[in-house]
Amino acid sequence: MKRLLYIPIVHNQSDMGSLGNTLSKEGGGKYGSAVWQDHIEQVDQSWYKIETEITNRIIKISPEKIKIYQDGLPVVDEMGIKIVKDAAEKGSINYSIIDNLLTRGAKLEIAENKDYLLTEYYLLADIAKAETPENTLKAYLLYQEGSKKLLEQRDTYIANQINLTLQDGEVGIAFFGAAHSITNKLDKDIDVDIIQMFTDPVSLNLIQV
């Protein structure tokens, strides 16, 4: 049997890198600074709950039988491990969880296509660096136009990667943003267990959007 622990995630500030401050300002403007700050704190608390939940579910599983699939990570081996460790050191709870699993013997699998990720990054970066309201709107509309198709392409690629690499007797742990639609594209012989932990009002609104 193939098992997959699928975790729809909301990124914390550290996960967003250079875009974090920009997105935080937008969130504060939309929801109010107090509500947004509470959201940030709730996201971190949810991540700690996820860490505990994962530990409880894999406690009897041999680490070498565990495979990890991470949102936004298109490389493995030495470079992939370095990215994981660097992100964990910068405060990403998501990557800290992965780092601990890899240290125990779990395997990191390629989940994403780097070309799709670069396309999305540049679209978002154009919004962040726009210097006038007109340019911001133009960049936002371009992002909206391409983002749905791009997300579908990413989801298909990710599902195929899981289908190809997860073997009988193994357990996969998949961390992907809540906007993704991956589980419906997985092979029928994969037993999927969805772990939903992000339940604060802002997270739920982001998930619904």
C-alpha cells in the first residue's frame, strides 16, 4: 500500500522570503494590522501542531520508507538539502520539519518544475517592484491572467511526480499551498490522508480564494 500525508499549507513570513514584507503590508491593509498580526501568530502555531501530528503518524515507520514533497522546491540532493537547511535557519517551520525528517533518514523527492516556478516568481516580483498604481494594476492583471493556467500545470506535474516516485510500502509527506488541487490527480492506489490545521479566519479566507 502507498500512503500520502497531504498537508494543505499557509506559508509563514519566513517562507515568503523577499516578498514577505510586501505581502504582509497588503494583508495588513486588507484585514487590519491587528487581525493580520494574529493571523501570522496563528499560522506559526498551526505549523507546530503539524509537526506534532506528523511525528505521531510516522512514529512506527522506518525513516527510509518516508518520502517528502515540498511546495516550491524543484531540486534535491546536495542543493535541495542546502535550501532546506538555510530556510530552516531563517525561521521556516515548514523547512525545519523537513530538515528533521531528512536528518532521520527520510528522502527528499523533486516535486516541482523549476520553469513553472520561475515564471510565477517573476510575475509576482513585477507586482512587488511596480512603482506606480497604474503599473501595479497592470502587473496584477498579468499575474491573474496567467496564474490559473500555471497552477494547473504545476499541479499536474506535482501529481505525476508523486505517482512515479511513491512506491508500495512507503509513506509520502506532501506540503503544498491550499490553492493547489493535487489529490484528485493522484493514482487510485495511493491512500491519501489530508491533514488540515490552518483554521484561523484569515487562513480560511485565503484557502477559499
